[in-house]
Amino acid sequence: MTERPPQPIDPDEPLDPAVEKVRAKLMRFVVINLGILFLALMAVVGALVYRAVSTEPAAEEASPAGLPLPPEGSTITGEIALPAGANVLSQSLSGGRLTLLVEVGGAREILVYDIGAARIIARFALVSE
């Protein structure tokens, strides 16, 4: 069998109407999708610019306890009034509350101290049943 060599395509030759229809649909599809992609990209860029411009300056920094942070190099000081002869066995800090396990005259108590209010807000005696 003999094979014919492929015929070169003449770029000036008009396309078959069916092929021209498919090409037009493909071009419309590409243009629409590129337009949607461009709009989505512009929305992302716009959101980034908006966020960068509209950020409010941070209000006074606060610690997790709700107290304002002291100036650099200084500390916040205070006193917690415990019963006379009390011995602190353990402590725990959660948010603005300090929980102290104290022993007073052989009896144990749990004290909850509010740092922001600077006062003991709860006292629980530990008793055995």
C-alpha cells in the first residue's frame, strides 16, 4: 500500500461551517471564563487592599487577665489579704481569676481572687464526708 503524504493546510482557506461554529463556541467559552477569572482575581486584590487600608490601630494592649499592660520595664503590683497563718499550697491562673489553695489552721480552703476587681470573690471550704 502506498500512503499519501499529508497535505499542507492553507491558512487562507476558509474553514468548514461546522468547524467554524465549534471554533466560535470555543472562543466564546474562553473569553467568558477569562472574564470570570479576572473578576475573581480583582475581588481578591480589592479585599486585600481594603483590609490593609481599613485596619484600625490596635487599642491599648491588654493582657489575658483584662489588665492593661504596664510600660516596658515596670510591673503591676498588689496585695491579696489572706487569713492570719494561712499557707498557700498551690495556685492557678485562668483569664483574670487566680485560684489559691490555702491551709489555715489545718483546714484547707479554695479562694478565687479576681485580679481586675482586686478582691476575693469566692471562698470554698474543703471538708471530708
